[in-house]
Amino acid sequence: MRRCLHLLAEQGFGTVITGALPPAEQRSFLEAGFVAQEYLHLLVLDLSLPLLPLPPSPRLYRAGRSRRRQLLAVDGACFSAFWRIDEAGLREVLAATERHRLRVALGDKRFVIGYAVCGATGRRGFVQRLAVSPGAQGHGIGKRLLLDGLYWMRSLGVQEVAVNTQVGNATALSLYRRAGFQDDAAGLCVLSAELVHGRDG
């Protein structure tokens, strides 16, 4: 691990950030000098249990490339700088699972006001991204996007769905818990390390 950090420092990188790790996977990073950057709730849902009824509205749409900029604007309005994604980040999210579903909700003038990405690999499903514009929250859009993804994953034979969200995000936690998600007590943590650059001479 320290050798990898040294090589990254030699290449000019200043900071290394891990993905979201469960406690069992954090030890080697902590021993190498990483520290906690962000704590996350991990929630899981057993898809063999009954789901809430799928609301009839708002209508959801496929997100073509022409709507990607609007989608990312919603993302930027909902997440802090640390968690926001750009076009490259969105491509990574979509490629992270064997199958994915990207849907958007539209508001006035058919602008994107909410979106969700759900993915499935084998029998495991993931709510990878869900955001609703601050001005459009509280009208059931997030619930519609979430349940659309859950029913889609069930149709694929997914047995368990996982989602994580930042500690302190009470709105998201309430949405997931109302949909039947249960908290995993272990949680997750993103770790980071500042790299030390060698000096000449």
C-alpha cells in the first residue's frame, strides 16, 4: 500500500480517496496513513418482501444524451462538491453494473427535475444515484423514481438491493426506510490520504 502511495506521489497526485468501504476492508488503509473522510449509512432491502405500490405519477422517461446536462445540473444542486458527478462520473456509474436503468422526471418546460440510476449484477441490485431538485422535493418524485427502479430490479430476479447515503441526510434516509430498507449497523466509510512529495537535494 505504501509503495502504491509513493508511486502516486511521484506522478504528482496530491490526495488519494478510496471508495466506500465496510469496516473489514478499512484496516490496511488506516495502517498506511489513511483517515476517515466521509461516513455513510448502508441500507439493504430484501426484494422478496412486498413493495409499496408504484405511484402512477409523475411519468418517467428515458434519459437521452440531450438531457444529460440537465440531469447533471440536478445532481450538482443536490450534492456537495465531494459527492457531485460530471459526465465522466455518470458514465462510470452506468458502467458499474451488468445492467442499469436511468430514468428522469420532467417539470415545467420539460426540464429534468429528478433522476435515478439503478443497477443489477446477478442477484444483487443497487440504487446507485437518486436526486430531486430542491425546489421539487416533497411531491413524491423521489418515491416514484425509487420504486420504479425497485420494481425493475425485481423483474430481473434481483434478491437484495443496497443503497448508501451520507450520514445526516435525513430526507434520503426517510425515503429509503419508508420503502422498506433496513440499516446495516456496520455502515461504510470513505478514507483519504494526503501524499507527501519528495524534494530535490
